[in-house]
Amino acid sequence: MPAYVIAHIDVQDPVKYEDYKKMSPISIERFGGRFIARGGRTEVLEGTWQPKRLVMIEFPSVEVAREWWASDDYAPAKALRQATSTGDLIVVEGV
């Protein structure tokens, strides 16, 4: 069943973060992933959460999503993301 990586990112260095945005799709595609949402405009419908940057990526399964996140393919991009931003990533199983 599909799985979704959901990332809430607060970009600290927008110039260098642009490099991450160019690098990350390569590894995502190698693991069968695809972007569902990638930093588009958000609107709060309920509550007080004011997200900075939201990204949703669909993978074939939770296992594949974990493999991507821990992969050597993604490691350079992940290091750049962690150096230029703060945030939270979760994986959720789809239906």
C-alpha cells in the first residue's frame, strides 16, 4: 500500500536550499516516489498551525520510503537540507 512522507520545513538559507530542491527529486524518483505537494501555498482551515513549507511525497510503501530516507542516494541532499533548514518529517501509511 502507498505511503506518504510529509515534511514541514523552515528554510534558514533559501539560496543554498535551492540546490537541495534540485538534488532531491533524483533520489525520490529512483525509489519510485513522486511529489504530491511541494511548497505550494497553504491555507489554515482550522487551528493555529502556520506551516512554513510543506512537502508530500508518495512512495510505493512505508518500507520503500524508509529505504529512500536512509539511502546513499539521498544522503548528500539530506545533509544539505539539514544544513540549510530545520523541520520535521514523518511517514504515514496510505489506504
